[in-house]
Amino acid sequence: MGLHCYRPAKKEKLSQANKESRLGFALQYLGAEVEFWNTVIFTDEKCFTSVESGSRICWRSVNTRYDAKNIQEQGKSGRVSLSFWGWMWANGPRELIKIEGRFTGQKYIDVLENVLIPSVRHTAIPHPHPIRLVHDRSPVHMCRVVQDWLRQHPEVEFLD
């Protein structure tokens, strides 16, 4: 059995508070009926980029750093980044839209008003049933303007 060089596995770092919060959420809704989960909408955004970030590792002999086989070439141009927002529910994924520029609280409100609510009402949860929204605690979701908007729209219930 020889020694091999590997990249470490990656895993989200969770604090004790994160772990307790996630467990609390799971326990709070453990006995929820299917009808409840049929009114829950999960939403998030993701940025995809065309270049890999981070360094790679290699094993090499002393004084061979700049040998061709030990060099990882990097391009300085051609990087493409695309951001998307989407939602899904018990019956699968639904809307997926491209986000232009930086995603802000105001852009999130625009997406909630002009994409999420109309598409949820059309395909998933008819009015007057509440839309139970689950999103993470990113600064965009938790900023004051978004929290104010949620308070002004009682038909959208945020599941903490």
C-alpha cells in the first residue's frame, strides 16, 4: 500500500449553531402532512463560472518546479460567469431565470413579485393558499428591504 497524493474532500463548514438550527427545522416539521409540503417553495441562486479556481497539487522532485510537466498554465481571459435563480417544490423544479449583474435585495424582490408569485400561482399553489417560502440566510435574502417586503406580503410565509 503506497502513499498517494489526493485533493481533500470538500464539505460545507457548519458551526454548532448551524447544526442546531438545521436539526430544529427538521424536528419542527417532522410530522408535517404532505399537504403542507405541497405548499412549500424552495428557492436559491447560483453562479456558474467557466474557469476552475483554487490551486492543484503535484508531486515533484526538488529543483523541478518549472519543468513543463509540473506547470499548470493559466489563461488571463475568456472567463464567463452566469448567475441563475430558480425555484422548486414537491413536484420538482420549475422556473429558472438568468440574473443579469450583481444579485441585490431589490433584484430579489423583483424576482419574487414578477417571477415567483405568478409562476407559483399558475403552476403550483392556487390563491388563496399561502406560499411557504424557504431560502437560505444569504445577505440578499435577509436584507432589510426584502424583510420589509415579506412583512407586506402575508400571502408569502417565510419558513425560518
